[in-house]
Amino acid sequence: MTPAAESLEKFLQPPKPPAIHLWLNYFTSNSTPYQGVGSQPNTKNNQTMKINLRKISTGAILTLAIGAANLASAQALTGSGSHLPTGAGAYPDPNIVGLSYTDNHNGTFTGVWTSTPEPNWVGSVTLTGPIAAGGGPNGTSTFDFSGLANGVLPATSPFVFSDLDAGSGLEQFTFQAYDTSHTLITAAWLDSTLGQAGVGSPSDMPGWNWDTSTSTYTFDGSTVPGNPSVGFYLQNNLDIGSLVVVRDTSFANFAIGAPVPTPEPATLALLGGGVSALALFRRRK
């Protein structure tokens, strides 16, 4: 049976840039829509969940090159702190897509990208355990990336978070990454924040800890006062064969993204020059 589609324009309505949204579409056999992340939805069965990061407007095409510069300047995330540093990029990046999950009815989900990503990301992801977003159950989620083009989640994949604060009790994520031989990755495999939105002050960002003894990242919202509407994303700097995520709350969200093909900088320059020449031609007519 084809599930009925329900949409939730959530994760974040960023104050800037105004043309960009990140939202979740839920496809479910239940006709009662989710009321929003942070509310408790009715029990859902036969659920397919679509995490989509999209560009709503086509304005400012040259910001693509700026986004590439932000990726190049990322630094490995190590140590710990009460509030993640902010990044220079937009949230969400307008050139990444999320996964659409289909329930396999055996405790696993199959995730496929909502549109065609860069070649190294082509394929599917197998998720065992709950989807780490929306009002569903908490717990341990294991992502298997062997179904992607090279059998790994490539470096520079976006790790997207939202609503990680102290507004609803304990809100925390932990992460461990493994290589293709199922060996724990012990090097710091995440980079510092690339972009965010909704941040009114540095204290709106959650805390983090890279535990070198267990090779575990922890992101903790208990250091955030109040309940700000903040979203942010990081990226991995190493290829990952599988990922174990523990979510301690149904009020915070995590999603994996993939970059979509974008014009090369030279193409953008040519496009910009063509637009300028066209404008000049029109003025001279």
C-alpha cells in the first residue's frame, strides 16, 4: 500500500539566508500529521521518512564557490567545550540532499538519496534501529554504508543537527565510527562546525567532547540555556564504513547528507560573465 504523504516544515526556519529551508517529510499510513519536533506524535507503523535539504530560491549562485571555500578551511574537532564554535557557512548548505528511508519491517530501514548526489555518494544506506530524527523512539542506530559507490560514506559528508538544547531535559548524541573492516576509527574523524542558523549568542550552540579513550564524540544540549531554534552541520574528514549513533532524546535531530553536483568555479565565472554581458547588451539596445 502506498503510504500517504505528510510534510513537516521543520528542523529549522533559518532567519538567514531566507531562501534556504531544511525540512522533514514523513510518509506514513497514519493520517495524523506530526505537530513538530518536540511534540510526541501518535504511534506510527509502516513508516517511510524523507529527510530533504533543499534550496527554495535560485538567488546568489556564486555562493556555491563560498561554500567550497568553507569546506576547505575545516579543522578537526578535538578536545571538549561547553559550546561548539560557529562556522562561516550557511545552514543548511544549499547543495546537499538527505536520505529517504523505507521500513523493511525487520528492524532495518533502507535509505536512498532524495536526488542524485555526487558520484562517490551514489547508492543506498542500511539503517538498523530507529531513525535519529523526529518524534520517534530513542536508542542506538547503526548506519551501514557498504551500499554506497565505494562501500564507504566519503569524507566531507554533512552531519546535520537541529534542536539540540536543554529545552526538553537530556538531549544528547554519541557517535562512534568504524572502517570497512569494522575496526573502530580512533583518529578525530569529524571537523568543526561548518555552518549554523538561529544562533543568537555563542551559548546557543551545544557542548561537545571527543573522548580519546573510547574514540567517541558526544554532543550535549544541557549546556544550552533555554530552548533556542538552532541548526548546524559538521562533516567527516575520513571515509566511514559504518556509524553507531545513540540518541537520548526524541526532541533533537540528526541526519546525514550528501553533496549534489555543482558547476565548477570556472563554469560559474563564465556564467557570471555571460549574465553581465547580457545585462550590458540589454542596456545598449
